[in-house]
Amino acid sequence: MDSDVHLLKSFQEAAKAIREANTLVITAGAGIGVDSGLPDYRGDKGFWKSYPMYESLGINYYDAANPVHFSDDPAFGWGFYAHRIDLYRRTVPHHGFRLLQGWIKKGEKDYFVVTSNVDGQFQKAGFPEDKIYEIHGSIHHLQCCTPCSEDVWENTDYIAVDLTTMRAEKVLRCSRCGNISRPNVLMFGDFSWVGNRSDMQRNNYHAFLKECRFPVVVVEMGAGKAISTIRHMSEGLGASHKALVVRINPRDYHISPPHISIPCGALKGLQGIDEQFSFFV
């Protein structure tokens, strides 16, 4: 009962802060996609639950998401990413994305989205490209593996994958030099990522921060501690822009007051906040 009371109080505090804010910064990690049916890669067991074929190969998420495969064994490298691309293309973003858009529209708020996710779900939910900063790139865009240039282009190809071996039935190539291409995402141990698309988004974000209207509220969802870039960015805005952070996370939810901790998943948290708006005149 005490936990339910605490959760309701957190919903109420968050709703009041969001209603009074002129600017929302929406920050998101992998956990926001769980309610859309996307896998949770938390720990080796979480990864292998989604990809049991890799457990038999003794490969964890960090091993699979490594650019070395594209040079050493391109069909294997493309197997993991082609499967994810197809999954993300088929995924329907959950209702929480619509709730965020509703708050922005009704309150006529400035906003920007910052995400460590490469899945393109914010774009798919209707958020405009120039309002999104994908700090790790996009799986829906490609680059040369070498790279022979700074070119980044959209990927529209479908690649079939043998799920028993996790090998792609074909690999994509760079149209400029003919070498293997790869998704334009920042992988582990990655020294060949072409970051110019992400850099352009970052510049848009920094320009937005210079002109944003106070007060500012950060709505952070599904950002864990394993790769804590999003959490640090949210907390940094608390210092640099006197922003109030609303942290929604079922496990790693703690944040010091006056910031608000909401211990639940993204969709439940957004719905709980939304239900409290009706109490404000």
C-alpha cells in the first residue's frame, strides 16, 4: 500500500511539473521500447532470452555488437543487425509516445528528444527528424566499413537471416567503393563509426538548449546504469538548466530530490502521469 501511495504522489508531482514547464527534454534508453515488445538486453541472460542461438555460440551482446565481424565475417556481422532492423521495422511504438506528443501539443511546449536507442521508434511514432538526437546513430542508416568517405545513407533493403546460424543470406556493399557496408551505429570497440549525422543532430540539440524557455522538465525513461550516458545527460540538465528530472525506470529509478523517481516501466509511468492532468484546472 505504501508503495502505491508513493507512486501516486510521484505521478501527481510529475504531472504538476510537466504542466507548468515551458520546455520538455525527453531522454530515453532501451527500456522505453520494452512496452512496445522490444527485447530487454539487460545482462547476458536477458540477451540470450531474446537470442538463444547466441548462447549456444557463447556470444553475448557486447560480442555480437562488434564491428570486427563486418571485416572478419560479414555474413555473421550482418546477421545480428539485419534481424534487428527487421524487428524494429515491424514494431509499433506504444501509446506512451502519443501521450508525450499530447502534452507537447496541448501545452504548446518547446521540446527535444535525446535517445541512446538506434531503433528509430521516435521517428516512427511521428516525432520529426529535426527534433531528435540519436547519440549512438541509427540502425536504419548505413556507412562504408572502411570508411571510404563520410557518406551516410538510408537503408531500405531487406536481408533474410538464418536463425540457426545467425548468418545473413546477403551482405550490403558501399556504392562508392564496393566494400562491405554496415549500419551507422556506434558499436563496442568502434573506431570507424561515421558520426556526422549524429553530430548534426547534436548541434541542433545544443542550439535548442541555448534558446529554450524556462522552466525545463526532463522526462527520462528506461535509461539504465550499464551504459549511463542518458542518465548523465538528464542530470547534467538539472545542473546547467535548473531542470527538474522525472526518472521513470522499474529498477534503476533513484534520483535525489527535488527530482522525481517513478519506479515503473515507461508506459505505466506516462499513463500514471497523464491521468493526473485532469486534477489541474
